[in-house]
Amino acid sequence: MTLQNSSDAFRSEYTDHSAPHPLLRVVDIEKCYGQRIGCTGVNFDLYPGEVMGIVGESGSGKSTLLNCLAGHLEPDQGEVLFDTRDAGLVDTVTMAEPERRMLSRTDWAFVHQHARDGLRMSVSAGGNVGERLMAVGARHYGQIRDEAIDWLGRVEINETRIDDRPSAFSGGMQQRLQIARNLVTGPRLVFMDEPTGGLDVSVQARLLDLLRGLVRQMGLSAIIVTHDLAVVRLLADRLMVMKDGHVVETGLTDQVLDDPQHAYTQLLVSSVLQV
Amino acid sequence: MTDYNFAYLDEQTKRMIRRAILKGLAIPGYQVPFASREMPMPYGWGTGGVQVSAATLTPEDVFKVIDQGADDTTNAVSIRKFFQATAGVDTTEETDKATVIQTRHRIPEAALNEDQILVYQVPIPEPLRFLEPRETETRKMHSLEEYGLMHVKLYEDIARHGAIATAYAYPVKVEGRYVMDPSPIPKFDNPKMTMPAIQLFGAGREQRIYALPPYTEVVSLDFEDYPFEASKADHSCELCGADDSYLDEVIVDDQGGRIFVCSDTAYCTARQAAQQDTPTPQAQEAAV
């Protein structure tokens, strides 16, 4: 199935109020870098508890799209509607900056490809996990530390490492620490940009296993950008395939991977090396 | 000296600095950018404080300069002489006689009053600087009141040292709004910052001025279970016996001998003089 809805058709489809409420609704997002297209004509809904994968080759606009959704880049047009706790669906693109930054500290989380981008390397593991708690007003050291210990345990980092700096951690541990740091405030939507990139396969497998557990336990919604089809096979419910800034195919993960329709998706699926 | 304008700086520059000071007073704790001038002394010697003093002084003012509490150290002496020469104002070492006090790293022990102005020399005005190197980002954090990071620093202190080990430049929150660097004063002085005198902060190299109007609420940041504590060396002054003043540790020989003395020399001298006049212990207490 190919998705090239016009935005009008897309809107009218969702005026039906009996449908369950989406957590995130993306309407006709476009971002250009001068003459070059970053991504264009992207529409989708993400429902609570759903994990959506975005795959495509390098330069296909995956990361541009993710950064637009997470508020790191301002899209040239389109809406990113998020189901806020108090006001329902609100366009986060036009939202006031303090509110958007508040969202990104509380209801959103962003896991970077390189843990170094998402961690404070000069601050201990405990401080890294506690930062979001302190940012939303936690002022009790003992409670912050207990919470940090709890979260280090959940991402399988030994409690004794709590006062070590991330620079003393291995790549896999740094990535797990970054995840703990992001999930500590109980976000509802997690953006992940190549969460397993740069890790060796056994560490990848462990991280994926952990992520899958956390996503299911906490009922998280997530958008995962990756070029690794195995990652989306494991984690994602739905899949969006991008090429040259356009969405060329969407559907259930198994459906898209097992029965690819678009020529590019067929190429992508057949390019995976078999061991 | 007729070769210089009063207090060295030209009138236009003083007006520019006064505008920054007024803006700073209107928004307590907010760092106002200003066009800092080259001064005839190196950065780090108090160019910010000197410019603020120059813009504040009037011919009737009595000027006092302290450096780490002392009136007689190089920095204090040279700045005092500078204004003696360029402004011809009276100077004093007695805290209660001064109307403008320029200070580096201390607040005088004697309580200040509403007729006095305290001018601080500030090396790095941005309290978030070592946590967030980008100026654009720290400005945004100030404007959006995102101060969680400041507590991360205190958290790190407790995690590493078992207590909040920050002993000077201890971050404060001003009137429940701006987080401010009180300049590198010892945290012993933090509780004194809610005071009747006007407090002006000048950072020459960083080109920032900020200010606290009289009686501004200044709260030191802390955790509920690790409350702020104004600490000092657990001794009394070797020279005057004061047990309520901030003390310097002085090494007196090469045998490991050391004594503790008041860092505020004016306070210590006044106490010693009072003790010589009135030798009985009861009278001593009364004189203090």
C-alpha cells in the first residue's frame, strides 16, 4: 500500500470522533534545505502504545523528519499535533517555546544515536538520570538518588556505578544510561534516532531486548528511525519507508517486510545480508 | 588631578553604565550587557567593579576598597589610590564611614545601611557557565527559568563529597526568579545578601552588570534533605577573639604552625582597639 494522501483527505478521515484518540498526529510536514528537500508530504497518526519505525537509506530524510517532530527543527509547513495532558491535541510547531521545552522534559524523550550527544559526560551516571527529575522540580537528594538507582537497575547498570562518569562506561552502557535518563520522568512518547547504531551485534541484541521490555511495560509510544531492518522487525508495530524525502510505503511491519510493494522497499529488504 | 575627567571615565561612558545599573536594579539578578571599557589595569583585577564604582561615585562619597576582606592588600590599595588620584574622593578603611564600598570576594562583617552601596568585582557572572558552555543556551535557560541544571551541580557535590562542597560563588535565587552568581564570596556571606544597602555587580571582561536593590530576597539553592549551611573555619580569631566572623587560615612558620584571623581587617582592627581601651572581658563584650 502506498500512502500519498492529500492532506485534506487525511484531515477529513479523522473528523470522525468515535475513532480512538491519537497521541501524535502529523499533518503534511515539509522541511527543505534551500532547494533540497529534507522531507515532504509526511502524514501519519501514532496511537498510544504504538511503536512506529521509519526506515530508509542515508539521506532519505528520516532524521530530518524525526527532528521536526521532536521540535529540534522547525518544519517549513505542516502540523505536529500532540495530545497534551491538559489541552488535548495541540500543534507543537506553533506552541510557545517554554511549553514545547516543558514537553520535551516531561512527556517526550529523545534517544540520540550517539550517547555522547544525549548525556552530560562530565556529570556522574546518577546526576545524568536525576537531571530530568530536578528539571521538573525534584529537590530531595535522597529521593532523586533512589530513583536513579532504580532506573540504573532497570537498564541493567550495576548500582555501584552510580557515581562514575559516563566516560568510564562502554558504548552499550552509555546507550542504556541515555535511555534511563530519558525514561525517568515517565514520558509518553519516545523519539529514537538509530538507538543501536555503532554497537556490536551482541550488545545491540541486549539493548533491543531491554527496549522491547521497557516499551511494553510502560506502554510507551515510540518513533524509531533506523536503517536496520532487524531493529524495526523486533520493535515496531508499523513501518514507514522513506526515499528522497518522500514516504514511499507504509503498513504493518511484517506486511511491509514480508511483502514489499514499492520497488525501493523490495530493494531494501533484499539488501539485508543473511548470515 | 585635572588631566582626567572625574573618576577617570568620560561622562558618556558613565551614563551608559548607569543605565545598565538602573536596568539591573529594575530586574534583580538579571545580567545586563554593557559596553565594558578598557581600564588601566588587567582583566581579573576588578575592571568591572572599577567601572561600576566610577559610574557610582560622587565628589561627596567616601570610598572603601576591600580585597578578600582586607583593606591593605595590593588590589585594594591600588584601586583605592586610583580613585584618590582620579576622583579625589575621601577614602576610609572603616566600614560604617564609607558610602561606596568596592569589594572582591567578601561582604564586610559590620552590617551595612541604606546609605551605602556595595560594589562587587565579578570574574564570571554566569552561574550556569561550567554546566552549559553555550551563551545562547544559558540566556534561554534564564529567560525560561530552566534551572534544573543548577541542582545537578549540587547533586554532583553531594554524590562525590557527601555534602554540598561548593564553598564560594554559591548559587542563589533572587526574588524567586533569577538564579545568580553572588561572585566568589564565601557561602558564609550568602545569608547577608538580603541587606539594606544596594548591591551592584560588575564583570568587566564578560561585559555584564547585575544588581540587587535593598532588602531583595536572596535564597541559596539547596536540597530538602541537604539544606544550605553557611560555613566557616571552626575557630575564633587569633587577634581579636571573634567567633562570628569569617576567618583566614594563615601559616606562620615552616613547622606547620597556623593561626586563624578575621579576613575583614577593618572589623578585626576595630575589635582590637576596643579591647585595648576596655581591658575587662565584660566591657569587651559590651564594646563589640
